[in-house]
Amino acid sequence: MNFITIQLQQFVRESISPQRFIGKQISSDEFIKWKNFVEKEIASVNPAVLNSKLHKRDIAVLISQAVDLSNTVNSYVFKRSSILRNHIQASVIKEHYNYTLCLFEGLIKELNDLFPNEAGAVKISNPNLFETISSLKMHYYKLDRHLQNSDIEKDLLDIVMAGILKLIRKKNITRNDTLYINSLITFLLDGGSLNNQQLTDLLIIHDFNTPNFYLYNVNSWKNRLEDIPGLHEQREMLLLEKDRLYNLFIEKGLVMPFIKKSLFIELDEFLNEKYSVTKQMVKLTRKLIQDNEKTKAGTRFLINMPVAQFGLFIRIQIEKGLLVKENIGELFKFFATHFYTPNALYISADSLQKKSTDVEFATAQKLKAQLIAMLNWLNTTYNLSNYN
């Protein structure tokens, strides 16, 4: 259904195209007919719409047609203006282009006011685009200055600001897009001085579903899991994060208008998958060692030091050649499978390997004390103190 007549569409795209005026003189009567025709055609659109029961999709198509025609006339004024640069009536033709443009923009504004929901999903017309983007960028730079003064790590700050700028530069940006961007920036500005966790929570609440921010959250969880040696403790952490994520979701913030899945759903799917894997690993480990009964039978052995010290103890033996520096991953898997610590009944092989290289000073200090105690025992037991 065409509420913008074929005649008006053809008139804009063909009859007043700059190429049609090359080498031609336009009479005053033709200019008057131009204005009168466009006025009459555009004036007829509104009553036709109001007297019809349109589907939402039809309304969006109508607004899109008006925007496309406005963009076409706008291109005559700017992008294709050089065609008529030397035309004797160039200024008069431009005046009529601008008049036509104003009529189309007036129609678009009326339709936006009548059907705000449907209009929100339609791209912004080119005549309004510069002002819209300029306004968004002013808001963006204000947020940038604000966050620079907050206690936020550079990596996260770069992800957020680059993500918002990409939204602003989105091709065929819509009114819904601009509303989301402006509202998001306002919420972040109103949040006061933010730290990493506060900023992350606000962005999750307001559905900031950009690829890099999603990966930021996923990698943060992965790093935390690697630092947790026990599989049971890893499961507990994942459940706590799922609960925290759900509590953020029920605050009902903004919804990003142009994505298929919300950020909450995608992050929750990742946590569910990780939880299922960890749960399965616990089951497999239990089956392998026949749980506590085989532990007592000697399949697994208690080593009386924390996982961090145990990892460093293994690393020392590797670096000094006591354990062969081959298949290191399998080596740590062996120790994780056959040993447990007072605080970790089931050790994660990945965590054990990571802690063997990511060593805190206190851990190295305590292990040194253990090694000195071993030397003292040798000296005392085998009378080695005075042996050269």
C-alpha cells in the first residue's frame, strides 16, 4: 500500500533530478507548479494515514519512504550540487529543493509524533543526521571526561568508550538507537564516581551488549576460575555469579534496540555452560578416584600445603630438572588427579599449573621456609652440618 503516491515518488526521483535541468530554462509557471504539486501530495498523506487502519509494518514502510525521498532531495542540494553549478537558475532551483526538503521533513516529524514506536525503528533522515550525531558526540565527550576521573582500569574504559562510539557511528542509525545511547550515557553520568565493578554492573543492567564488553566479562570469569583451585569452589563461584547476574537483570534497565539476544541471556548461557562442565568434571573425578573410599585406599594422597605452594613446589622440580620439561600440561594433570590439599579435595589442573608461574611473594617465602626445614632435617638426621 502506497500512501506516498507513485506520482510524487517519480517527481522527486526523475522530474526534479539535477540531470533533467542541464541545458534547460525553467519558467516561473513551472516553478509554481513544482511547489503546488509537492504541497498537495504531501498534504494528502496525513489524512490518508489517519483514515486507515495500518499494520505497524506498513507505518514503518511509510515513514521509510518519506525518509528516502527526503534523502534524495537532500542529495540534490549537497552531493550532486556540482551538476548545476553553472546553471543560470542554480540558486532558484536550490531554493525549490530546500522548500521541498522542508515539506518532507515536516511530514516525517508529523509521522514521528503520530507513531513514535514505529518511527523509532526507522533510520534518521540525512538532513537531521548531522545535528543528531553532533549532539551524541557532545554527550559522549562529557562521559569520557567523567569516566577519566573515576577509578576505572584503562582496558575497561577503552572497551566502553570505543563501544559507545561505534554505536554512534552505526550505519542507518535510528531514533531508538539515539535514545538508547543518550539514556545510557545519562545513567553512567548520574552514577557518580565509578569503579570497575560498579561500571560493569551498570552496563549489564542497561544491556550494553557489544562483543568486546561480553568478552571482558567472560575473560574476567575465566581468570577467576583459574585462580580457584577446587572444583567445588569453582561451582560455588559460578552459582554466585549467576545469582548476581539475575539480580542485575531484574532491575529492568535499558534494552539495546538492535540486537537479537540480550546481554543477560548471553552471559547467563556462558555461566550455565561453565557450570555444567565443572559439574561434569567433578563427576568424572569422583568416578576416577571412586570418591573418598579410594582416597583412603591410597589412590589420592594428601599433601599438607596450599595449592599455590604445591604448584610452585612442582615448578621448582621442573626448572631444576628433577621432572622432565615435557608434556607439562599432563604433568600437572597427574598431580591434580593424585593429590589433594586440606582446603581443596579436588584440584583443578589448570589452576595448579597457573599458580606455579603466577607466584605471590608470600607463597615463595613460605615455600622457602618449607625447603629450609627439609635441609635442616637432612643435616640433623644424617649429620651433614659439618660435611664438606
